[in-house]
Amino acid sequence: MVLAAQEAAPHSSNGAIEVATAFVRWLNQYPYPNETDIAAIEADGIASNAPTKDLASFFAGGPNLSGGLVADNTDYYLSTLPGVYHLEASAPDDVTASIGTALAIDGELSPTLKGSITVTMKWEGGSWKFVSSEGTRSTEELYSIGQPFSGGC
């Protein structure tokens, strides 16, 4: 999903947001992505200046990427169906955007559990690549200022 988003995304802030959203959804799921997918993202989805490039070791640590919203070892994924985004900063080759998503636990979209993450992307080698992510906005704040995604998945 991330590599397909990269291939389709234009060199624009909207393109960066599309790839950032795909990356956030890919990263934040349990069970974790498989080894083949991790290797592909390590090779083609991470910017050269990213502070974390070894995603295999990251996942091997067994992080709960839901921020505790979902119990450890519980199947979940993120959905943009009720999601929003907010462009934080943009330059020709660097974009920072906050992404708001809802959690789907055991295949069911939660009516209340949502998350917020701010992602920095870099245009490198002809595509948008992940640099870093951090929690900069509360979920409530992001949902109050964010633009709804035109479609969800």
C-alpha cells in the first residue's frame, strides 16, 4: 500500500499527505507487517535522513503502536473512513502533516477511539519518503481543524 501510494503520488503537499497516510496505516497495525513488506519499506519508503531506518528491529521489540488504546496482541488497524488531515508545513521537497485516524479493533471500527500523529515526509529519488513522526496535536484539536479525507480505507 505504501509503495503503491508513492508511485501514484504527485510531487505536491497532497501527494505527501497521501503517502504519509498510507505509511501511518501500514505502520500502525497488529499483527505487524510481514518481513517481506518491512524489507520493501526499509529499502524504498524511508528517507536517507530518517532517524529510524531499521524497522525490522523496531517491530521485533513488540511495540504497542496504538498508544495503549488497544490491548497488547489484539488485532487492529487504522482507518481513514472518519479520518482527517492538516497540513502543518510545506516546502517543495519537505512536508509535515498531521493525520487523524480511527481504530478498527478485531475488524470493527470503533465509534470513539481515534488517534493523531504528525508525520514529516521528504521528496527523494522521485517519490515521497517517510522521515519521522511525533505526537504534536491532541486528537481533539486535530479533528477540530482537520480536513476530512475524501474517501476512507
